[in-house]
Amino acid sequence: MLFNSFTFILFLAVILALRYSPLTWRVKRLWLLVGSYGFYAAWNPPFVALLWVSTWTDWIVAQRIYRARTRRARRVFLVISLSINLGLLGFFKYSNFFLESLGHLYAFWRVGGSLPLLDVVLPVGISFYTFQTLSYTLDIFRGRGRPWHSFLDYALYVAFFPQLVAGPIVRAFHFLPQCLRERRPTGDEFAWAMSLFSLGLFEKIVLADGLLAPIVETVYDAEGPVDVLSAWCATLAFSSQIFCDFSGYSLCAIGIAKSLGFSIPDNFYFPYASIGFSEFWRRWHISLSTWFRDYLFIPLGGSRRGPFRNTLNVIVTMLLVGLWHGASLRFVLWGGIHGFLILAERLVKRSMPQWDVWKTGYGKLVLCLITFMFISIAWSFFRAESLDRALLILQNMFGIGVGFSGLRLKSSDMVIAIFLTVSIFLTQWLMRNKTLEWLATCSPWWARSLALAGILILIVLGAGEDRAFIYFQF
């Protein structure tokens, strides 16, 4: 069930009607849980069982960890949780990737042919809810909380439908206290929640799907070389598409949660306004980057154990960030590129003098533009269907062996790609240290009303094929 579908609008209307009914808070939470399971079952009903396995595993293991008297026993129960959760994730998401990798090694050493692949269907959202349940167990293992008293609350935390299949990745002790007592949004809060939902749909339906996706698909899903301008336009278009697609989903999730009386954290903070690659990961997919920071990078030693260990920790973390996104070498390479860029940025900062020009507004804008261009180039590995296609498009972008021959986009598509990319970049730069709430507060009521009306009209006019959100595949 997609947010950008008529079916979901009907589903949400029923959920909201139950939420604002005179039922008790416990009954409302129960219906939210049932509705969340129904939302997930709309994709593939049997996979609800996997959701139950993760839920029960970490519910039981967390209690055992808390009650264990020795650190050894606590570690044993933690290993059980990691083995079950990561084992399920590894089987469904990475089994064929490892079989393919083994097959390549066999071929390299001339041991034998390729290994047969498994007919495995990837459960939607497994990467997201696995990390959510693990964060609950890990926080209790590290003494950051106690096992929650209500299984109903915990099950709702795991299955809460607004962010179940594509995040944001919510921490248990941010969500669970909100279940203690009912909080009914005010009229203004509900209106703001629906505004965020509408803005998210606008980013998804109008910008990502209606305008940008066809341009990207023309180049990245084609065969053969592409001319220089088309390769650049399609790559910049994908930079805008993936932001609008994923940011749009996050805004929808945050808005729906607010309309139900819950708060979930922001997942984006104008990431293309970043000055440097470290800052980019503090602004892009914030819930994932902070998860890896808190549960992997810092436990590995972070930056506290010398330059070599810090370098190793950055590389390992970013390679795993890439692998989390997809079971393919190109995703691992994409993560490795970001790790290299972060380390290169640190080296440049240490070796170059602190020129005053970089402290000016124009100097910061130039650094921001450089950051954006490198990030866009790295997106090629993220979008291409194969590593060979990504490398070919990169060659085409820099005119290696092709120049201005090969597949060429229509002039109108190039104009759309460049115009939207520049608009999104400049908007994020201007909003770099601000928030959407600030913008809404500073705008007069009639401007907000006109903007919302325009957004709704464009959503209706732009509605067409219901494309899945890009991050559903992760």
C-alpha cells in the first residue's frame, strides 16, 4: 500500500476515524497495531510472520538481558538477538549476493562454474524494522533503558505503519513514552500534519515521479553510450529525484504520525546545502547515519584511538552503510566512495590554511557546490542497474571515448533537469539554517493557503502511475 495511492487515502481515513473516536486509549492503540499489520500485509501477508519474529525476539531477549546477573550472560542473549535479526536480514537480502560473490571467486580461481541462486523475495522494510528492534535491545544492553512494561506498546513501536517500510528509523525510548497517555493534536497541529503529508506527496508525485523519473530512466535504463550533456543532466536529475522521493516519504510519515498524535524525528535537514561530506551525512537520512554512529562507529572506537583506527572505522562504517542500502557491489562501492570523501575532506582541512575567502558567504557557497557535485557523481553507482552501466555513464559524463555522440535527451528534458536541480539546490542553500516550521510561521496566512492549494492541484493533475518509493527496495 503506497502513500501515493487512493487505497491508502481510504485506509488513512479509517485509521483517523478510529483514532479520534471515543474509544479508550488502549483500544485505540490496539486498532493502530491491527491497522499497521494490515498495512504491511497489503504487500505480502506471509511476511507479517517475519515482523512477529523480530518483535518477539527482541521483546524476550531484552528482558533476559536486563535480568541477567553476569556480563557473559548478557552478551549471550545479545548474540541471540543479533543472530536472529541479522540472520533473517542476511538470508532474505544478501544470500544471493554472497552466492554471486562466491561464484566470481570460483571462476577467478577456476574451481568451477557459477553457483545457483535462491528464489528469495525481499520483504519490504526489513532493513528498517530490523534496525529498530535491534536498537531497543542494544540500548538495554548498554544500560540506556529498562524493558518496557507493555508488549502492546512495543509491538506498535515496531509495526507503526507511517515509518514501517522506509523509516525514519525511530528509537524505542523516543516512541514508547508517547504511548503512556493519549495526546490529541490541536486543530493547528492537525492542519500542519496534513500540510507536511501534502508536501511529501507533492515531492513524490509531481517532482520525483512526474518530472524527474522519466529523464533518469531514459538514460540509466537504456543500453549503450550517452552524450556528455545527457549523462550530466540525468545524473543531476537523479540527485533531485532521490531527494524528493525519500524526503517526500519522510515528510508523509512525519505528517501522518503527527495527525495520530505521535512524534517521529526528522530524517532530512536540507542535505544538499552541506559544506563537506561529513556534514552531508549529518543532514541526509539522519536516522540511519546516527544509528550507525551510535551502534557501530562509536563502539568500534570512533575517533578516539588514533588516526589509523579512525580511518579504519570510517571506511568500515561507510562500507556497511553502502551494503545496508543494497546487496550489490555498486552499493558497497558507493559507500566506500563516501568514506573516501569524508577522509579526504579531513585531510584537506588539516593541510590547507584557513583562508578567509572560505569563511565568506560566496566561499561557503562554492564549497557547497563542490560537495553537491561529488555527491551527484557518486549517485551514479546508486542508480545504475549494474556496475558496468554506472562506469559507462561516468565515462560519458567526462567525455571519455564518447564526446557528444550517443543517446541524447530531448532539449526540454535537459531544461527540466537543470531547472529543478538548480531550484532545489538554491532552495536548500537559502534554508540551510532554517526549518519548514520557521518558513510557515514567517509566511502570511494567505501565502500559506495559496501554496497549499497549488500543491494540492498539482498533486491531482500529476497523479498517474503509482510508483513505489525508491527506498522500499532497501
